[in-house]
Amino acid sequence: MDNQTPLNNRIDEILNSLQGMQRATASPHLYTRIKPALAKPEPFWIQLARFVSRPAIAYSLSAVLVLVNIWFILSSPPVKAEIANEQLSTLAAEYHLSSVSLLDPPNNLP
Amino acid sequence: MNEKDFIERLRNGDESAFRALVDAWKDRIYNTCLGLVQQGEDAEDCTQEVFITAYRKIGQFREEAAVGTWLYRVAVNRSLDLLRKRSREKQHGEWIDFQHPGVQLEKKQDAAILFRAIRQLPENQKVAYQLQQMENLSQREIAAVMDISESAVEGLLQRARNTLRKILITYLDKNK
């Protein structure tokens, strides 16, 4: 406990070392340095990214994508299940596909 | 002139308004960047980027926040980007002790130890603690800058102080 107090005091001293500090000052030529960068046009891709990332644009684009998807789903003709099943069974018969079980006898064919 | 008119002038690309904005805020923004990145050159770059971003993005500025709050927010984000970039590039690099020019002479050594400990804080705690210590912002102002509640700021500051204590205990034990 006796060791703790000097340690705590030292920590408090360190933690309080920023008290009374002055604000650091920026270079007096800051504006002169900024000015040429302001005159330069932004690269096209940054401008595009900034435009697309605007909430109104981003939400509108998402809504358009969702609507296009819905339109595709609704406008495509429904697949006839019977035809699809028939095609599958023909395919299964052609390639001798059947369910394999561990209890099946081993296939010794060359 | 009120802030609304001032922002309108900035939006219209009025150079004298922009210059007034830079003159009024450059030291606060530089000090914030410096506290977070802890390096003079990087803090200069960060300050320049903040004002260039402000000039280009003033059209997106929402007027429910004060322009100063917005500038602080841009400064914090730029500084954190710089720190992340630096930690990717110099994963195992040695840190040089940071000496803030505004610290009182007799406290410089302790402040360097504290700044070294601050570097080890998680991002949110670091931002909240630095804005309070370096810029003397109130919890309400910090909450506005970080876009979180005041109670969240209080929690962050408490956790930051506790973490700093633990880091300093370890440091002092090692350097007896």
C-alpha cells in the first residue's frame, strides 16, 4: 500500500502533464500552400465516386436496381415443372445416376 | 455576419470567406491533427487536407452541425486515416518520442511519456481523450464531433483514463 501511493502520485503527475499547455500554431503560410490545390480540378474518378456516394443518388440507384430485378422476375415466363422433371430423368437414365448407399454391393466392373 | 450567410458565401466559392475560415480555424485543426498523429509534418499535411476537403465538400455540409464541429470531424477522420496508413507501412518501426511545442518546459518529459501511452489507446478513446486534453472541448462538443451521445463520451473518457493508468503502471515498473 505504501508503494502504491508514490506510484499513483507519479501516474497523476504524468496524466496532468498536459494541463496548462498552449495550442500549437499552424504555419503562417498554410493558406499559400492550400491555394494551388484549390485551383486544381479533382480527378474524374474522385468526382464520380463523390457523386455516386451522395445518399440521394445511392438510394435512387439501389431502388432502380431492385425494381429492375423485380421486373425481370415478373416478366420471365414460369418454367414448366413437368418438362424440367422429364429432362432430369432422361439425363439420369443416360448417365446411370442412382443413389449410392454403403450397403450397395461393390462395383467390380472393370 | 451570421454563420448561415458565411456558409452561403463559402458555397458560392467566395475566396475571402474561405480565407477567413482558414485563418479562424487553422490552429485548432493543426493542434487536433498534431495531437492525434504526433508528428509535425503529417499534422501540416492533415491540416491542408482538411481545408481542401472543406472547400470541395462545403455543398454537402449539413447545417444542423456548426462549421467548427464539422471541421473537427474531418480533422479526426483524416488523422485516423493517416495513423492507419502509417501503422500498415511501419508495422515494426520505432516510434520517436513526441514533444508537443505547447507543453510547459518542466512537464515535457512527462508529456512525452503520456503521448507514448496515448498512442496505445483504442481509436475512439484516443479521439475523445485528445479532444478533451488538447482542445479543451466539453463532453457535449466531443459528442457532436464524434457523432455519439454524451454518455458514450463520458464512458470513453473514463475507459481512456483507466487504460492510460494501466499502461503507465507497466511503463513505470519497467523503467524503475
